[in-house]
Amino acid sequence: MSSLVPRKASGSAPAPAVSVSDEEIVLGLTRGEPRAAEQLYDRVHLHVQASLRRILRSTGPDYEDLVQASFERILKTLTERALKSPYNLPGWASAVATHVALDALRRRVREQRLFARLSLGPLSGDAEHDVQRAPAREQGPSSDPERSLAARADLLRLQTILGAMNPKHTDVLVLHDVLGHELTAIADLTGLSVAAAQSRLVRGRKELLRRAQKDQAR
């Protein structure tokens, strides 16, 4: 798939800075003007990247793909339906990138890639403790193969449990206990009130604990 992120021609002289409004950029996109996509990129790319890093806390191997996905969604929306005036492209693009990042987190949970390359000891039955220590350190060479295999098995169990949980609970649990976001930030990212975010966190921890205890009893 070709990149939708505009690329400057190698060795070309920089174009003189021209001030364009958000409205002019949107209008240019709807008209199919060639420079409109580049102007959009220049206007919002830092905001898109900041929003992705804000949620994911790092630029992993799929980071560039998520930047690309954000711009695909931004361009698709701008060319297929009109935004309400007045325009605020940086703020709106940040919201789009936030949804892309949250979708990526959900995929990682479903595909059991959330804690890739990380180690985990035996599950303790304390939901908050089990989730918070999962990303505590990267997995390195182990001098105890049996312990390493047991850690991998417990990590798989935790990821499987998270993947089976209510997604609304998992979102907040992962954002708070795995990625370290404060409840106020989670409320801002997800559009919830702080009280609702806290409620989902509590419910998520209880659900994780219940599922972990049930799994251990098998």
C-alpha cells in the first residue's frame, strides 16, 4: 500500500511559507488540489504523532503504520463528509489519532501481543499487581529454562484473560495499570467522566481477578 503521507522531493528547494486556513485546506481536499494533502500533513502531523505517543507511550515497530492509518482515516473523512465549521484541524486530527491508537491497543489485546517480549512471574491473584508488573522489564536470557517457560505460560494466561474481558473494562485497565495513564488523562482520551473511568477501572480489576481465580481453579 502506498503511503498517503506526503514526501518532499529530494534536493528540491523549500517552498515559501504560505499561510493557509484550515477551511482552505479542507476546501482544497474536496476539490482534489494536489497541495492540499501536503498542507494538511504540515498542519497536523505533529499533533497526530503526539497523540499516538501519548497513548502508546512508545514508538514500537508498528508506529509508522499507525501514523499512516491515522492519515488514511483523516483523509477519508475529509473527502467523504464535511466537517462542521469552524474548523480545528489539529484538534480534530488528534482525536482521530487517539481512536487509531485505542483501536491498536484493542488489537494487541485480542492478538495477545500487548506484552510482547516482556516477562511475567506467576499470577498472584491480585489483579492490579498482576497487570502492573507485566511490563516491568524486558525479557532477557534466562538461566532457568523452567522458570522462563512458566513465566511465558502465565503471560499467555493473562493476555488470554484480558482478551476475553469486557472491552470497556479492558481499555481503562490497560491504559491505567499497564501504560500508566492517570484517570483524568483516561477520561480525556476516552470521552468518559473521571468517575466513569474510575468505575470501569474498578470493574475491570474485579473481572480480571474473578477470571484469574477461575482459571487457576481448573
